[in-house]
Amino acid sequence: MGKIEELPDDFDESLDLNKSAPTTTDDKKDDGSAATKPAPEAPFPIDPSKVKPADPMAPELPPAIAAVRSHTTEELADMMKKTPLFMTDINDAGDDEEANNMLDAIRALQHEGTRGEAALNFREQGNEAAKVKDWKNAKEYYNKGLAVLNVKPGSEQDKWEKPKDEKEEERMQREAREACLINRALCNLELKNYRSTTLDCAAVLKLNPRNVKAYYRSASALLALDKIEEAQDAASRGLAVEPSNIALKKLAEKIAERKAVLDRIAAKKREEEERRQKEQHLLRTALRARSIRIRRTDQPPDLQGAKVHLSPDPLSPESTLCFPTMILYPLEAQTDFIQAFSESDRLLDHFRDYLLPPPWDTRGAYEPDKVDCYMETVTGGLIKVGKKVPLLQILSGGKVEVVDELVKIIVVPTAEASRFIEDFKARKAGTK
């Protein structure tokens, strides 16, 4: 349903709302007849072959849409850059004949006045963009201002007016350079280009060692990079120039707070590293005292954090050594993993408590009293280990070694032990 609106009190009721609006003077031809408004022009050239509709009865596309569909994205972008509204580089703008009058006017404005005046003009444009926090465009304006100042005098690019007052021109150029650098530093700071911020500030301080903004922005960037000592130095130098600067004082406090946090983190890391080194030293001492051989390879297995350690206190020489232990059942291609096998524990204790018989043993061959246990020796052979002796007795003596902090114990049924040993020797000899 249409919306009904009340007419204003001064509405001319003699008007017939059903008639079309009267033709205005602007809509009439010179002879008084109604003029036909021209169709809107296409913004880009149209290629009819690319916009021909699939249905011949379909209406023609509006010129603007047809123009867009006639070109690829890259082609459109290239043509847009040649229009004043969208161009990003004035040197690439304009058509091939350089006949764009508006661009000629823009180029003329770019070189209007002296070099110092042109640079200050770019500075002002950058400031306008910075006011609305358009940091990228502001930075580009400051870049252009600095580019103007960096053109070699007398070169082909030096198209600016010659100054009437050389001293005044020198002053303007110095002012423009310092302003563009310090303001570009702000843009870089807001864009998180912290290293560029410090470089701009350093360039400013070469021009003017008393520029407090340079100290402030440099210290802010260094703080963001956690370069605390450098940040403190920049802030203190700025406060030496202007001791009452509130912003610098607050920044100095933030730097001090961050330093305290980093100092605590560093102290904690040092404590942890010292503790780790003490634990490692005590562990090595315990292994040597028990004559247990340890070897590490280039590709250790992932033990999910399990490792050889002293328990319950890694820093007490009275603690017990514990070893990650893999129980291998080679005849069945099965394994069990014990995360911490104490040096005082016996294999039989683990077998009876929870390992044997395993759930996959359907033939009852892996009962605690029906299996034999073996370990590989340092020389690559096999040694039978007792199920009723402590692990320490098995590992000490130098015949076996703990490789990559993992003890490996082979378990086979007693009835099949002879066949297992023959197969093992054959594999070692390379005959099987």
C-alpha cells in the first residue's frame, strides 16, 4: 500500500498531480519545443564485441555498464589512473598525447612558486590528511614535499620559480624539510612502521637537536619495539630540552613500567635456566655414579615430554632415577610405554600389576611367568635380563645403554625365545 502524506498549507491546489511536471526553460530548445536530454556518456571506450548480449532480443546495456564490461580489471585500473580523480602518479596520468588540460593545470600547480613554497604546500596538504587520521595519504604528501626538496638545483627536474630572497627561501626549505620529516614520523608511528619512525626522527634531530616531538616519537617507536634502553635515552634527552613536557613525562613512566615487566621476565628466565642447568648437572652426576651409559642420536623419538629424571626432587641427590621405557613385543608387532620406570622397580612388578597378559594375547602366551626379556647390548648383541632384578641392576655395568633417554626391553614367550634369538642373529648377519 502506498504511503499517504499530508500536503503543506501553501500547496497550490490548482495543480493537476496526474500531469507530468512542466518543462523548465533549461529543458526547452531555442524554438520553445521540449529538448531531449542526451544519453550519459560512457566513462571508458566501449568494445561492442565484448558486451553483445546472448539474447538478441535483450535491451542494450547502459553506456556506463557496457564500458566497464568491455575491459578487464587491470585495463580499468590503468585507465582510472589516467583520470585526475583516481590518479596516483601524476607522471603516469593523462592520455598518450598528453592533451589532458586538467592534468596540465595540476602539473603547473605542482611547480608553482619556489621550491620551498611547493614543499610547504605539500606539508599543508599532508597536515589536512593527518587531521582526519588519513595516515597513508598524509605520508604520501610529506614524501612529495621531501622529494621536492631533494631535487638537485639546476637539474632538468628543477622547474620551480627562482627565489627573490635566497635567505628566506633557505629558511622555508629548512622549515619544510623538518616539518615533513617529523610529520612523516608521526604517520609511520601510527602505521606501526617503527624503524622508519626512528630514522625520520634521527633526520629531524640532525636538523634541529631541540625538536622535542622527534624525541617523543622516537621514544614511542623504540618502546613499541621493546628497545627499552634506547627508548629511555630518547625520552631523557627530550626532557633535558623541555623538562616540563607532560607527554614526555608520561611516556617516560610507561617506559619505566615496561622495563620493570621485562626485568621480571628476564629474571624469571635466568632462574629457570639456572635451575635447569643444576638439574642437568645433578642428573649427569647420578648417571655416572651408577655406571649407566647414555647415548643420543640426531633423530630422537618424540616421547611426549617424558625423559630421564630424578624423582621426586630433581635437585636432590637422594632422589630416584626414573626412565621412559618401551616394552617391545616383536613377534606380535605390539608395544607398551612406561613413562617413568623407577630404577628400583622390577620388570615382574609391572608385568603383574598391569602389563601382562595384554588384551591382544588371544593365545595366552604372554603370562608373567611365561615370557623372557632381552635388551640389545652396546656391541649390537642381545642380553637376557632378569624379570626379578631392579632396573638399576640391568642398566649398570656398561653392557647396555640408554639411547635418546629411552630404555627398550624386548619381551617374547619363553617357548619361542630360541627362534627369536636365531632370527635376531640372522638379521644382524644380513642373511635374513
